[in-house]
Amino acid sequence: MAYDFDLFVIGAGSGGVRASRFAAGFGARVAVAESRYLGGTCVNVGCVPKKLLVYGAHYSDEFEQASGFGWSLEDAQFDWAQLIANKNREIQRLNGIYRNLLVNSGVTLLEGHARITAPHEVEVEGKRYSARHILIATGGWPQIPDIPGRELAISSNEAFYLKDLPRRVLVVGGGYIAVEFAGIFHGLGADTTLLYRGDLFLRGFDGSVRTHLKEELEKRGLNLQFNADIARIDRQDDGSLKATLVDGRELVVDCVFYATGRRPMLDNLGLENTEVQLDERGFVRVDDKFQTDESSILAIGDVIGRVQLTPVALAEGMAVARRLFKPEEYRPVDYANIPTAVFSQPSIGTVGLTEEQALQAGHSLKIFESRFRPMKLTLTEVQEKTLMKLVVDADSDRVLGCHMVGPEAGEIIQGLGIALKAGATKQQFDDTIGVHPTAAEEFVTMRTVTR
């Protein structure tokens, strides 16, 4: 049968764009349908605008520390509207870049909602297209619990477009989005509370990292409320919001921001017209080659619920394009030792196993930890400390995990990710000459076993 396209991609986010561009480059006839914005969550309401807001929030620290270096800053003021306007202009620029990337690659861009009508057929704005392969790359969507007053709360989608900076913010959640936005609002001057139903945020991260970040956030004056949850939200006569907690306490704020998880974006996708199945969590079920239960349909990225990170979606998109259209270059995605960062304040960088994961896997361990005041802060009154940690297999000397909480943690951890991929040992870390004076050199100068 002759098809209109060799590959029809639903979703022009990171993974979809990567798969489309490279498939077209391999000679395939490719179409992409997108109903919202080019670049997906990351570019529009995710990592890119979030990082810009994080940069903005850091200036309060810089101004505080400036006097220690001889700078006198009088009457510094912050303009939320200006930051958001500048952010919007940058996102529009990136949208244009993504459009050019697709069009210049020979991809047919269809701007409208795509719905699968048959295993080899997709409908966009009333017109149907046939395809040999269909790739679902529709990403995720924030979800707010079904509690009374949920319509009064916002998610990360709305946070990027708030007209004004709220004076009092309640951030609900314990994942990286919650921690990052709590830092943004707090750094920009809002009275911020972070509320989480568990004992400690960032479940799945190394225990030392979680505890250290908690201590540093408390030093900064961020109000942390653990083992707490909201029962209902009510609008008060003055326009403020009253959040009634499960334990009966009441918090009055101007904004309730929920960051309690994301669901796969499958709305009106037409999966009922196929054999595609969902897993027990509601994500699209795929095998190790991203194949669904329908032989013609594949899925990648946040919609499959594996590792929900932009670079992972990019790797998955590349793997699909190669397997389908250039199999001699196909390589499976390796999910081990994925470096990642949390742009909290201070930030987190991590790669490899946590101490808890390594113990659970049966390793005998040597743990190296260092806590120190960054050199930049020695001329200031700020008492923030950086944490660095190595998890080492005691038998093979192989470094199993590297973890950091402190300035530029994400930048530093990237290079260590390569070392862990290459199987570096602690001896090789020790034999590496450090760059002085930097914080990064601490990773190659830790000699004393902590435990």
C-alpha cells in the first residue's frame, strides 16, 4: 500500500522534533502535527523559561553578596512584568527556530490537533493522512488533585504567565518542579511556603542531598511544611485564597501553585481506534524499541513515563528515527547513569546511583562526603554550604554515583557523567589534577572515607 508519509509524528516537542528531523534526513517522508506550540513543554512552559526565571531569582543573592566585593547597590527593584515580557520574547524566538528546523529538514508541518482514526491513519483539522508508521510524542500535562476549590489553583503552565508576582505563594508538591518554583518565588521576593505530604521532598534522590537542601532552604527563610496536604481551597472576600489543610490548619495566600505530578497527554488522541495499550500508571505501554501493542504505532518521551527529561526524549527520538530508517546506525537508549540537575537554590547535580540504591543493589560501599563554604561567599556574611558526595564500590573501586548541592552543580555534573559512563574508578578520580581554585576540584581531592 502507498502511504502519504513514511512517518507521522504527533507532537512537536523535543522528542517529536528530533525524530522528525532525523527521519527526514534519512530520506523518509515525514509529517508532524502540533496543536499548541512548537518545542513542547520544555521550550514553552518547562525547562527553558523556568531556567530564565531561576536566573532572575538569583539576582537577589547577587545583590546581597555584592557589598562584600566593594559594590554598593542602592534601591534595587524588581519588575515581574518586565521579566515575563523578556521571557516571552525569547520563547517566541525559539518557536521560530523550531519551525525553521522542521521546515528546512523537509518535514511537513501541520498545525492542528491530530487524532488517530486507524492504525495507519491520522486526522488533522478534518483531513486524513495515511502513514506507514505513527509516532506518539504528545508529552505530559500537569494535574491538580480533585479537591474542592481546585479551579482556584494554578500549575506550572499558568505560572509562566502570571500578570503580577503574588505576594504570598503556597507551592504544593515534593518533586523538582515544586522545589524549583519555590526557590523562584522566594528569590523574587514572594513570601513562599513549600508544602509536601511526605516526610521529605525529592523522593528518589540521595538522602544526603535531600537533607542538605532542606537545611539550606531553611537557612534562606523558605517555609517548609512536611507531612501536610490541602483539603480544600476557598476564595476570600479580599481576593486572597484560604487553603485548609487536612489537619485543620489554615494558610492564607495569594496564589496556590500545584506541582504534584504530570499525566500523559492522551486527550482525544483516538487510541480506542488502535490496539495501543496503557500501563498500570496510565502511560502508553511500549517495549524496549518504543513499539506499542499496535505494530504501526510507536511512542516516546513523557507520554511513556520512563525518564521524563528533555535529553532522554531527544535520545529516544533519535533511536526511533535510526531504527526505522537507518538501522545500521541504530543504538538502544541507555538509561543508566543519566546526569540530571534540579535548579533549586542552591542547585542539585547528580549522576549514577544514590547511596540507598547502591546498598539495595548489594554493593559494599565507601562513601566520600565534603561540605564547605564556597569561596565566593568568604567575603560575605552568607553561611551557605556546598555538599559533594561520591558513592564508591568498595570491591571494584568503581565510582557508582556523584552528587552535589551548590552553585553550578548542573554544569559540574555533566563532565562527571562522562566519567561514570566510562566506568571511572575512585583511583582515577584521585589521579586527576583539579582545576584550582574551583568547587569542582573537590570531586578529585576527597581522600578520606566518611563511612
